[in-house]
Amino acid sequence: MNNNQPRTSLGNILVVDDTAENLRLLSTMLTQRGYIPRCVINGKMALRACNSNPPDLILLDIMMPEMNGYEVCQHLKLEPKTREIPVIFISAKDEVFDKVNAFAVGAVDYISKPFQFEEVLARIESHLSLRNLQKQLKEQNVLLQEEITSRLAVEKTLQEKNQILQQEISTRRAVEKALQEQNLVLQQEISHRQRAESALLKSNQELARSNAELEQFAYVASHDLQAPLATIASYAQLLEKRYKDQLDSQGSKFIGNIVQGCTRMQNLIDDLLEYSRVGRSRKPFQLTDCNHAVEQALANLQGAIREAKAVVTYSELPTVMGDISQLVQLFQNLVSNAIKYRHDVPPVVHITACKQDENWLICVSDNGIGIAPQHQKRIFQIFQRLHTQREYSGTGIGLAICQKIVELHGGSIWVESEPEQGSTFYFTLA
């Protein structure tokens, strides 16, 4: 038990040398230090041994028959399975050219014969430590790639850093310097990510506060506008009634314009109040039958449906967690728009639903005038209208209310449409 434990922790070493005495000396030295040596006598045997069971490090002689050490190292670096294994050349060749050539083919170190045991062991320990650091660095890179929002940018950065590291790994001092630089970059990236997350959280909080303030402002402003608006409308109607015979046609027209303007303003205030109420409502969601919500919406629209001779049908709809009053408003707004934005032919509206993963996808289709693709996102913004009041009346708030209701229910809403070909509004509910 005591002998196996250090061997397992220190790793296995492949020794490649065509001299039996060198193999014996290196094998004995490695075994005594706690490594597990494997010995082969030529390059082809070394490649087979690496492919079957890759070692943690290779001690490689240069001068061997059939395939020299340079060729063996080149083969190892071409294979994904073996290219990361550290190779230390041990050779009697001591010329500068030989050492340069060794590093050129991918070796991490070069030891000249005759060698000192302690030197060999020190270099082995050093490069195994560097190998472990490289593995840890790659693991850290993977974690960062998963955590950082802009994954593609980080991957590109890491690839560039890895390329820089691979180019700089020629000596131990260069490798250690590169690792220090890489760790510093990683720390800076983590700090940057933390700052970005903090900024994003702050922005979200500010956005939520702004939305709440906007809803409060819309509610207060709309509520406070109703009294003076009612006064204006009442006095305009009183003028029309009391001084009707004294007014010429232009005066009557002016008063009529005032009354019409007050009506449009009252509709706008009502819609704005409804928009603010959607955000202010905090009632807990309950199981709600969408069939009942549609029935109530159609009951509210009876007059408009009868006037337009509209045909509104719906298939079996699901039961969802929601606010019944908000879902009624959602269906009412969508059906009302389908009736309003129509051709000369009677409107035909159909509501369907289907299961989509964990949510329900609900569709409201019509045969109306349609919406151009470039306007399909804009229509959900508050006060956005595509037509004049003379063409189609409205406030530009109805679809903004729909989007707000759907998002409060954890879903999303969008439209698919082409001009003159009708529209289909889709939204999801849990």
C-alpha cells in the first residue's frame, strides 16, 4: 500500500533509449523516487506505447536506429491524443543546433549526457508540475466560457492566449512567466464580469423603479385629468344646447370638434388608466379557464360584433394560472382590434390553442387588413399607431396593454402578418 500510493500520485514516465544500461539506470532512479517507469528501446515501440496508454511524461533519446528522437517527437505532436505529453530529450549530442532542433519539434527540455540523477528528477518534477498547471488553467478556461455572457468573445480571447502560451513555451522561465500573465488576465476578466453583473443588476433595479414611477405617473396624471376634461365637455355641450340658435355653422363645428376631442381624450385616459392598473395589480394568480375569459370578452364586445357582422369562433381553450380580469382584457383587446382593422367584408376571427413544451400557445387569427413586417414590433409600444384617427380610431395603448398582461403571466406575444392577408397574434401562457 505504501509503495503504490506515491507512484499513483507522481505519475508514469515512458523512457525511450536503445541502450539497455541507460534504461536500467533511469528506470531504477524513477522507481526509487516514486514514479512508474515504462521502458522501450526504439521509436516505433514508443509511439505504440503512447497510443495505447499515454504517459505523463516522456524521456526520449535522440540517436536511435530506424526512427530518431526528433521524428518520434514530431509524430507525437501531430496526434491529438499525444501532442500535450511533455517530451524531455536526453542525449549525448550537446551542440546548440541539436538543442534548438529539439525545441523546434516540440520538446519542453533538453538534458545532456552524462546526466546527473538529481537534475533529471528536478526537471521531470518541474515539467509535471507545469503540466498540472496547464490542465488547471484549461479547466478554469472552460468554467469561464460557461459563465461569461459573451461566450464567443471569451473563446476567442482564450484561443489567442493559448496560442501565445504555446509560442512562449520554450523554457521553464518563459512558461512560468506566461502562466502568471494568463492568471492575471483571468482575474481581470472575472473582475470585469463581476462589475458587469453589478452594473446589470443596478440597471435592472433602475428600470424597475422607472417603470413603477411611470405607472404611478400615468395613474395620477390620468386620474387628475378627468375632472377638467369633464368640465370642458360639459361646458361645450351646454354651449351647444343653450346657444345653438345663435351660432353659425362654423361655431357649431368648433363646438363639435371640442366634444369629439374630449371623447378621444377620455378614451385615451381610460386606456392609460387601464395600462397603469395592469402593472399595479398584485392579485395572486389562480387557475383560470380561458374559455370563460373569451366568453366574457365577447359579451363585452357584443355591440361591436353585431355592428360589424363579425364571426368570432374559438376551439377548446386551456385552463392556466392567471388573473381572470387581465385575461378578459387581453382577449377583448385582440378581438376588438381584429374587428376594427377590417376590410369591407365582415370580420372573421378564430381563437385556438396548442401545447408547446411546458406552456400553452394561443393564436388569434383574423381576415383583416394585415400589418407590414417592418411595423410588427413597433405596434406593441405604447402610443404607437399606424393609422390616422380618420382611418381608424384608437389610442395606441391596446396592444401595449396586451404585451404587459402576457409578460406579467410569464409569456411573450408576437404577430405574423402580411398586408391585406390578415393577421395572427400569438402569445404563450403557463
